[in-house]
Amino acid sequence: MRLCGNIAAVKTRPKYRWVVLTALFLLAFALRVGNLENVPPGLTHDEAANGHDSAAILRGVHRIYFPVGYGREPFYNYSVAAVTLFLGQGIFTLRIATVFWSLLTWITTVALARRWWGWRAALGCGAALTVGFWPLMMARVGLRATTLPALLAASALAYEHALSAKTTRRAWCGYGLAGVFLGASLYTYMASRGMPALYLTFLLGLALFDRQLLCRTWKGTLVVVLLAGAIAFPLFHYLAVHPQLEQRIAQLGGAIVALKAGDWHPLWKNISDSLPMLLWKADPYWLYNIGGRAALEPLLAALFIVGVVRAVLHLRDRRNLFVLLWLGGGLAPAFLTTVDYNVLHAIAAMPAVFLLVALGLETITNCELRIANHESPIPNPQSLITDYRLPITPYVLRFTLLLAFALTGVEAGHAYFVTWGQNRDVRVLYHHHVVALGRYLENSSDSAPIVITSLYPGEFHDPYTMEVTLRREDLHIRWSDGRSALFFPYGETRLFTETQSAPEALQPYIVPYVTPETTLTLRADDIPTAIYGVRWDAEAAWEALRGELSTTVYTAPADPSPPATHTATPCPVVYGEVVALQGYRLIPPLPRPGETLTLLTAWEVQQAHPAELVLFTHLLNAEGDIVTQVDRLDAPAWQWQAGDRFVQVHALSLPPDAPPGNYFLVVGLYARAGLQRLPINETAPITRALIPVEVAP
């Protein structure tokens, strides 16, 4: 009878393990998809750019490297494009793709834990990845970095299959898959760049600890690295030909540059600031973390420490050697850069961290089991990992661990969905108000032209956020920085602003012509606290503006310095056949030293222009020297279409010691890339219009 009972227990126990593991996976899935469109409470500009580029792929815009956002590898965008093909563009589409990669990380890491250390380690790894704040946070943001740990874990799992394969054919299949996944990971995120070195340093470690295994595996390991390099070659060749695309390296590599110059202090500061990130203090900002929160909760941190100690004490075990090298290589990007966003920069280390958590749990439970059975708490190193013929874990230990993991999950869930997800700074960083406006417009049946004033009207910023949020394609939307620029569409217009008061220079053309329509009230601590929508008679406002404009400027070939002879030229004055100056207004007409001289210029677009343009306004003295200047265009050219009309306000501060007399304002446009000015006509090298100004005593 006892023998039959033991056989039944052996047969049923794996079923219970699979049931528990499946339950953990379903819980991880639920936490990752729950309220996915509202937490995070909006979109960062990086997420919005990913959403835009992923949808553009389906329109035929195929790139091996995306230049927006200081440069981005393409793997994530193509995966989101595949989801967009079925679900359409949107916030949910962007983030459900991230959830997929997060769950793939969960599966491959748990599978690796089971293959290395058995079922208890697999269950512990799955539980830790389910209840931890760090993997939950990274699973719900639309960033390309989330694909990296999944592919690294898949590569490591295939490599492990190769090392333990019974046949040569299976071994080479494992090496091949490991190389493919490693090569694909190089198309994900910059932190992947050093990961091929993991396999090479592993060979060096085997040379010290296990030369017999080294002799069996060195050829296959080199194939892994060489195959990864061959797969990644097109990307790195493209970046070598276009080095200006990788702006992020220059931004984040300051410590390395300083080290090459002999100054090690910046690098040491980066390392010392980021060393505590896993245990007690991490990323101080709220974009991808609760400011200062450690990457691991106390329970997971304790298990991680035990796992690290266990791995270090048994470094001859190839599994321990590999996971420690993986940990170091994955954390390196966080150590090489500033402490800002180090939980994101260290994402390559995430599988290794949770594998060590699993090893720590396996070590503790084995010790507890032996103590419960009156055995030595320090077992044979091999049986510590592989002996599962011990009696069932005492109920007290199982209950304690279950309760500890449950409390950790409850705390992490509350920290993410409530503390972080409802935080004011997070709502601002994720541009919650833009998403709120997009959802309002999505549900509105009105198709009148729309003008939106925003602090971030550039193409890659709030407009991309709106594009990902708003699925309608029948709306004519123009963006401007409402503090100093405004579009004037034809006919009745819907104007949405973040403040109730318009800039003083623009008030005469807005206030008398608007009728309040709606107010989108946000939280009292939000920035902004509301979005105000009005009906605006833009056509009447434009006519009123034109009635107050001066329409004569002065031009001269070769743009000589004043007071060289200039010819009076009536407006409109067309720049590069792209945009025409319709007139201007000076406020005040007779400024004094120390005052602000406001120049209001009115423009009409002749045709679209592909380059980013900048509008320059220089105040010159009689000798032609620049006294003060403003270079900006707050009605960005990326959206221009023929017939668009807008005004730009140029505020120039006059020096207090500016001598009274005659000055000249010069107005022109140039392309930001290359600083090439737009000519006023094609027959003479004229690039600017002059406006005379008199400064009063």
C-alpha cells in the first residue's frame, strides 16, 4: 500500500506544479493587462514616437534604425507594427505588445530556472517575476527596452540546451538558436551592445574552472557570437555610415570620455550612485520608478543576496558562473551612465537578477528541509540543488513563504497602480492632459478645424501623443506654442488651450471672437488643471489682424548692413516659395531702452516644406551689429500645408544702455539642419527683410 501511495504521489506531484505555475502565469498576465490604457496615465514622448513609427511601417516607411528620440533600434517597432496590423494604432496596441514581450521574459526565465535548479526554483522565479514592482513597471510601458530581456533569456535557454544536449545535432541546434536570439537582441536596445561578451567571458571562466567543458563547447560558443555578429552586421554597418544618428551615445557616454582623458571621478560617481539600485535606492525620478525605490522588494532582495552568495561560493558550477557574468554585464550600462533611469538601463540584467532570487529561494528551502529532517544544514553542494527526494516542505515554511510573496505582491501592486499611477508628477510626465483631449476628440462628432496650443508642439512630442490616442483621420489639426504663436484656419474653428488667458499680443484677435464650448476638468493638482475649448471665428480674427499690420519692409541684394540702400518692398514677401510674410506690427511703436520690444509677424504658407525651419529676428544697430535676437518658430513647419495662416510673436529685450536712435529688425527663415537660409527670391541673394525701428530716449 505504501509503495502504491508513493507511486501515486510521484505521478501527481508534477501536475500540481504545473497548476501552480499556470496560476502564477495567469496572475502575471492579469497584472500586466489590467487597466492598461489608464496606467500609466498617458504617454511619454518616447512611447508616442514608437507608436507613430510602428504605424508608419505599415505605410511603407521601413528603417533599420529610427532617428527619432536620439536614435532607436527597430526590433520593437516592427513587433508593434505586427500588432497594429490587427488592432489598429492606439495606446492599447502599443502596450499589449510590451505585455507580450514581458510574458515571454517570464516564460523563458522560469524555464531556465527549472532547467538549472529544478521545480522549486522555477516556482520561486515565477512568483518573484509576478509580484515584483520592477518587472511590472517595465511590462506596461511602450519602450523598445522591454524586448531585450526576453531575447537574452531565450538565447541563454537555447545555450543551456546546447551545453547539456545528448547528441551533437541537438547541441548545434541549441548553439544556432542561441546565436539567432543574441543577434536579434542587438536590434532592441543600446544596453544589448555588450552582451555578446557574456559568452566570451564565460569561455574564459571555463578555462579557469572547467577545462573539460571548455573543450566541448568553445567551438559552439564562438559560433553563437559569430552568428549574432553576422545578424547584427547590417545595423552596425548602417550606424558606422551614419554616426550622427546615435546621439544617445554622446549624451550618456560622458563618464567614458572623461575616463579616456584620465579623469575617473565621473565613472566612479556613476558606479557608486547605482550600486544600491537593486537593494535600497534606485532611479530617483518618477518616469519609470517611484522616486528612489529599490528595484527589488525586501523579500526579493534578501533572496537575491542569498542567491549571489550561493553562486559565488560555488563558482565552479557553470550555471552560477554564467548567471553572475550575466548579472555583471546587464548592470554595466547602469554603472556607466548617471543614476537617472538606472532601472531602465539595467533591464538586460533582469532575468539574471530573478534567476538569482530563485537560487536563493532554492538554497533556503533546501536548508530548511534538512533542518526539519535533523540533517546537517550544509548539505553536499550537488544535492543542495538537485535532491528532490526529501520530505515535503513543512507547512510552516510553505505558509510563511506564501504569505511573504502574497504581501510583497499586494504592496507592489498598490505601489504601482496607486502610489505611482496616480502621482501628479507621473501624470505630467506622461502628458495625461493630451491623452484626455485626444479621447474627448475621438468621441466628438464635430469635424471643424482644430487649433491646439501646447508647450510641446514639435512633431515628435504632443502631436505624436495625439496621433496614437486619436484614431480619427477626418480632423484638420494645427499645433502651436500658444504663448507666442497661433494658427488662423478658415471659417469657424475649435481652439483648445491649457490656459484661459491668451498672450497679451494675441488677445485682440482671440477674446472678441470666441464663445466658450467645453472645459475638460482634470485633477486639482494636475499641470494643467483643465483644457479649455472655445468656438473661434478665426476668419474674422484674421481680417481684424490684417487691418492693423504694416505691410512695407525693405530689402537689398546681398543683404548689406544698414544704412546701405534698401528698396521698399510691399508685402507679401515670399521666402523660398514656401511661406509669405503678410505684414507686421510693433508693440510699442516707439520702445525705450530696457523695455521689451514685441514684433508680431503674420504669415501665409505657400507650400509644405520637408525641413524643420527656424524664424530668426535680429535687432541691428546703425552699424549692422546685432543688439539682441530671437530665433524660434512656435507654429512648427512640420505640419504646414498650402493656405495655412499663422502669427508669430517675437519678444526682444532691449538693453538698458541701448543708445536712442534708429535700429533695424531683420526677419528671415533658415533650415535647422545645415543653417541654410531661405531666399526671398531666386534672382538675387536676398534672405532677409528689414523693418526700421526707432528707440526713444
